[in-house]
Amino acid sequence: MANVEIYTWTFCPYCIRAKSLLKRKGVEFTEHNIDRDEEARDKMAERANGRRSVPQIFINGQHIGGCDDLHALDTKGELDGLLQQPA
């Protein structure tokens, strides 16, 4: 199973939506809640090619993008394959 990381804010509707999709797929993930933590947000942005919006999602260290990017991969049928790759 893939190593999935997601950077979130507590009340972000896009974060909740992305986590919901992962949970529906039975995926375990590591959540990095960065509410009011600028240092953590800077670290996330460094990993996410400068993107500072949340969520930012990584699968096996590869930057996937945000909520819309995650759902687009699912719609194209590409997400399940990424999630099946070993960490």
C-alpha cells in the first residue's frame, strides 16, 4: 500500500472532501494539520513546488496536488493504481 500524506487545516472543506475520498477507498494516510503553523506551511510549500493552499497531497513522496487534482486522478481511473504502489 502506498504512503499517503495530506497537509490540512481543520475546517477546510477541500481538506475534508479529499480525506473523505481517501477514506472511502480504505486508504490509511498521515495527516499534517498545519493550522496557524507558518513553519509547517513553509515546509509543505517547499515540498509542493511553492503551492501554499491546502490540502496538498503526496503519494509515495510524489506531489499529487490538491483536492481537485486528487478527484481528477480518481475520475481518470489513475488514483487506484497510485494507491496500490508499495511505499
